[in-house]
Amino acid sequence: QVQLVESGGGLVQPGGSLRLSCAASRTIFSINTMGWYRQAPGKERELVAHITSGGSTNYADSVKGRFTISRDNTKNTVYLQMNSLKPEDTAVYYCYARYYADYWGQGTQVTVSS
């Protein structure tokens, strides 16, 4: 199985930036699809971004142009660079991997507030 641990969350002002990291317990070289989801209070979990082993990405419309997902297979880590953060980005962010099954991290809190 795959264990995923998120880090990098915190409190940031509107317009600021954060970079989230997701460290996997095994090589991600063979894990085709990894990504980030988020869940805000009182709302359903939603896709933020996905990235494949080939570098193909997709993003939620709400974050296009502001967020960038990337992966470093040598470090077994997936990143989410978040720029121009808005209060509505406030949520718990979860790392996700599909490797014969769905795997989820424990989540990291991102709070965007002045």
C-alpha cells in the first residue's frame, strides 16, 4: 500500500502563496495518477489538481492560473504551488494517489485570511 503525508499548510493572507508537499512511502515512479483534493467546512471534497506520470495535468476551474501541481519522482513527492490565494481556498487539502486502489493522506489545513 501507499502512505501519503501532506505538509506545508498554514495561515496566509489573501494574495499570498503556499507550497504543499505530499511525501509518499514508496517510489511514485510507477504511480500514474496523483493529485490534490480539498474539503472546505460544510462542503463536499473536490478535485483541485491531478498529474500523471507523463506530466499531464488538469485543474479545477476555480484554481486554473493560480495553482500548479508538479511531481519529483526522485524525492517521491508531489507538490502543489498555490499563488494568489483567496479566502475561498480555505480548506483541508488532501493528497491522493491511484495505484490499484485509492490512497489518501491525512490532510493539511490551509487558511486564507487577513
